[in-house]
Amino acid sequence: MMHRTALADRITEVKASTLTFGGHSVNLWTWERPVTGYMVSLKASEQVVPLETFRRLGQSILTAYIHRHREVIDANVGTARELHLGTWVDGGDVYIDLSVNVLDRPSAEALAREEHQKTYYDLYIGKSINV
């Protein structure tokens, strides 16, 4: 994991982007944003936070989330399942999860089914796709 100050700066960016654009995805190792493919959430990684709470405490919430899932994140560094931190706003809540960037749609749909997800996110069109 990166130096504490750098991590805090990255988390501040995630919070700001989530509140400004309604969501954010970032590779937890490189901190690069995925621009192609499909994002598939991992089961049992979702956390839901009221939007107003996220506005006030977003940095602390995201930092605690990363630390709570650190073992899973570290285990997947450098693998095909290199993990991403995903956030999105839906109604009055912010959703936080771990996700995988999958390059082809059939594989994304198969992984979404395996992970018991109702949707996955298509980066090409900027919309969720029902499974």
C-alpha cells in the first residue's frame, strides 16, 4: 500500500469525484481509472452509506473500507483480478465496493452471475447492464 499522505490524497479525489460525478472507479494498486471494459462488483464487498454521512465523513469511511478489505486487495495485486475501489450515488445513498475490470462482455456477465450481482457497469456506454 502507499504512503499515508498519498493514500489520503487519493481518497480525497475519490470522495470529490463521487460527489461531483455520481461515482468513481480506481485501481487500488495503480490508482488509475479504468476507461475500457466492464466493472463487476465482488459479492459481500458492498457497503452502503447515507449520502449526507458520506459528504461529512467520506475520507474516513473510504480509508476504513480499504483497511477492512486490505487482505483481499493485497492478495489480488498483480493478478487478472486486480481490484478496484468503486463508488456510486443512488438516491440518498453512496455505495462502495470492490470490483474487477473485465475487458469482454461475456466474461463480465459470467463473473457477475458468479458473484451474484444483478448488474455490471459498462464503461463504454456509461451505464449499468442487467444480468
